[in-house]
Amino acid sequence: MTGPDDPPARTGEYPDGDSGRVLAQVLREHAGRLAASLISLLGDFSAAEDLVQDAVETALRRWPVEGVPDRPQAWLYTVARRRGLDVLRRESNYRAKLAQLRWPEPQEADDRLRLIFTCCHPALAPEARIALTLRVVCGLSVPQIAAAFVVPETTVAQRITRAKKKIGEAGIPYRVPEAEELPERLASVLSVVYLLFNEGYLSSTPERAQARDLVDDAEWLAALLANLVPGEPEVAGLLALIRLHRARGPARFDDRGRLVLLGDQDRSRWDHQAIEQAATLLTRAARAHRRPGPYQLQAAIAACHAEAPSFADTDWAQILVLYDMLAHFAPSPITRLHRAIAVRQVHGAAVALTEVDALEHDLATYALWHATRAELLRELGRAGQARACDERALELTTNPAQQALLTERLTWT
């Protein structure tokens, strides 16, 4: 017989040997919701994270022996809840708060959206608020966040630590800001959703080539934001961008899990209805507001690719114009690298290589910089240098699909 604080019993749905895999999957998919619910109750980031960590350590000890529970996410939440009793007993109204503790349903947006806006408080430095949100709410690891920012892991860890401390010291309230407060936080919230999508679309970890659960989360959060601020064109732009990329999903990997580049994808497998709907969403936002921004411009670039009947028919001149605008609104080495790929199609590999070489200082540890440079060098007949770049790109990436593609390239020379 079990009490209200006991974890759900095991029903035998998962084999005993799968405990480590299931735990990792549950943490990827549910850690953000779990932390958000605990933080909303306790009002303390560190305490909530400690509770989650305690529950994970308990699972590591018990699941290999007892087996994986039928609802592992609820099991973790129940254990974290029980560990939190000591914290709650320090408060006079702990019984009332305890009654509010329930496993949050996936459709319940309040906790996670509230926590995202809390983490993106303007009192925090922009990089710190985004890193904190990706770690606490979205459940990304420090290495994944470092890969997103193209910075050392120690830098990300320091940003997160400082942000948590600042929230505690400043007493930043846990709430969705009022309408007049949204603009100063919205840019960071959009960055969080965008980086979450990027990590899901092409993972920076060796475990999987893509993370569909993160992509689902990103689209869901973008849709929630679109409902919260329906008149904001950049929110519509981000939602359209995510949906345009998702529409190409069925053709991005071959039957062996290898990455298929855009020029080689079977466009008949793309979701053309989704492409049309996303393009319509983008067009309406642009016509209604006439305020171009980075996400609208990236979505417009994606639409140019998605609406072209073939790779040869792609309007590269228009894409290059859009990249020029994007570089004006959101200058970054990554934007310049992607722009150079368009330059290759319009002005040739030699011109593009000059622009790529200029980014070496900023992107020397970025696998895509080396892989792009390899393609340009190969086109210019410099096979030996191209091979060296592909080898370096292979050293820098942990994504299995990218590794497979680069390994295949290295067999060509």
C-alpha cells in the first residue's frame, strides 16, 4: 500500500536494462517543466534544482534494481516533492502550498512561460538571462548552451551562476510581466525559443542527430507567445521560421540517419501545405506591421528555399539581399558565415572564401566554419586543404549525422 508521497509503482512497461536511457530521455523532455513547477512553488532556483538533482540521484540508485516506473516523469516529480517538504515546512502556509503540488500537464503554459519571463528579467545581462533560461527552463546542458553561443563552457557556467545569484539578491518576482514590460524582455524570450529550436533541429550532442522533443517545445512556446502578443511581427516571424524548417523534416536524413544537404533533398517529401501556411503567416505579419526584424528575415530566407521548385531555381540574389538586411539588424559571425554561402552562389567560390577566411578569429572552433571552407576549397581545386578542413570539422562536431557526412567526404579524397 502506498501513501500520497510515494512514487508511482512500476508496471513493467520498460525493461530493467533501459533505466539509464529512460532517465536521460525523461530529463530531456521534462526537466524544464519539473523545475518550473517547483520554482513556482518555492520561489528559489537553487532549491528547486537541488530537489530535481536529489530525485535524479535516487532514480540512479533505485531504477536499475527496482525497474523503471510506468510514469517515470511523475515518479521523479513525486520524489522531488517529498524532498521539498523540509523546505516548505519552514513556511507557515506550507500545507496550502503543498496542496497545489501536482505534476503539470504538458498543455499548461503558465509555469514555463512565467519562468521564461522571470529568467529574462532586464536586471540580468542579456547573455546571462538567455543562458539561465535555456538551462533551468529548457533543460539544456552547459555544453549545449556553450555550443549555441560558440563560447567556452566555463563562460556559460559563470553566466548562469551570476544570474541565479542576482535573481535571489534582487528579489525578482516570479510572474509574467505586465503588457508595458513585455518589449524589454521579449527579445531575450525569442532568443531562448530560437536557440532551443536550433539545438533540437541539429543537436550538438553525440546521442542523437536531432531532438524532436526540443523542436516540439520551441514551436509550442512560439505559438504561446504569438497568442500572448498577437501584434508582434517578430513573434510571427519566429513561428513561421520554425514551421518552414519543420516542413523539410522528412527529407533531412536518409534511411541510414545520415544528413542530406539542402541541394540533395527530395522536395516531394517536404510538407508543402505547411510551407504555404507558414509563408502566409509571415506575409501577413510583414504587411500589417512593416517592421522587418531578424526572425522575419530568417523566415523569409527559409521561405525562398522552401518555395523554390528545385535547388537550381533558388533565388540566391534575393537571399543575399535578405542576408545583407539581416547582417544590418543582427550582425554576428554566424550570420556572416551563412551569408557567405549565398555569396558563393551569386559571386562564386573565390569571393565567398575571402569572406569566410575573414571569420577565422571568431569561428575557429565552429565545425560549420571549417566544413564550409572545405566545400569552397574543394570547388576551387584545392583538395588537400579541403581535406584538412573537413578533418578539423570532424574533430569539432559531436553530432552523429554531421560526423557521418564528414567521414563520407573524407573518403572522396
